[in-house]
Amino acid sequence: MRTSRKLIQILVPLLTVALLSGAAFAMMASNTVPGSDAGSGSGAISGYR
């Protein structure tokens, strides 16, 4: 009984961290920005010397 309690004390935090890490990765992977033409081309910038 003592070893199973120790095992639970180790596994629960590890599984919690794994679950939260997976959820954070999934959220970041789904957070996308549409493409744009920013930075392409050339032109004068007013007020810049």
C-alpha cells in the first residue's frame, strides 16, 4: 500500500503537467494570423531622413 501511494504522489503531478503542456501547445498551434503583404515593395517614408 505504501508504494502505490508514493506512485500516485509522483504520477498525479506529472500527468497534470503533461495535460497542461498539451493544452497550451494545442492553443498556440491553433492561434494563426492571416497572411499579408506587409514589408513587400518599396516606397518613401514621410518624415524619415
